[in-house]
Amino acid sequence: MNAVINHSHPFFLYARKSTDVEDVQVLSIESQLAELREYATRENISIVEELIEKQSAKIPGRPIFNGMIDRIEKGEASGIVSWHPDRLARNSVDGGRLIYLVDAGKIKALKFPQFWFESTPQGKFMLTIAFG
């Protein structure tokens, strides 16, 4: 018997492609969106908004990412779906904010089709490495 997991809390879908020529791009924005939409449907994840950013994440200060974090702090969503953790953060400030929000209970889940995350000390350590 297959159990259906209902992620009843709302998620933001976040896709990012860097403008930094040194940052190796695996998937285009369109490819990320297609895979993430399929993943969200398959995993029964409720998406409240799709957020797209075209900027490097090596330095803090991305406006779309910061806006998403502010909205999570206000309770508009409690989860994020992204292709891989390195689409969310490539620096310690943004990565630290995400982990802090997990610890504070503001982010209930981070879901990635390319990475398994659970909110344990080991899971947060692996997430930090994935932000690399």
C-alpha cells in the first residue's frame, strides 16, 4: 500500500540561474520550472507562488530571495521547493538564514528533486555543504 503524503503547508517554488559566467549552470530556468512543477505535483506539494531569479548567489542581497525569506517570516509560506540547495544559497549569510528559519520553525520543509533534506543536525550539516 502506497501512502500519500500531503504537504499541507504552502510552499514557494524558487528557480535561479546565475549571471556569473564562472557558475556552472546545470539547468535553464525553464527546465528547472518544468522539473519542479512535476515534482510538486508528484509529491502533492501546494505551491503558492513561483519565484524566478537571474542573479548569482555568491554574494548576499538577491532581491527575490530576500523577499521570499521576508514573506516566510510573515507566514505566507512554510516551505521551499527548489532544484538543488545551491539554487537557494551559495554564501554563508543566505545559507545561515535558511537554516535559522528551519531551526525557528518558520520553514517546515525544504524539498529538492536532486537532494534529500531532513531537519536533523546531520541534515543541516549536509545542507551547508550543498550550499557550497
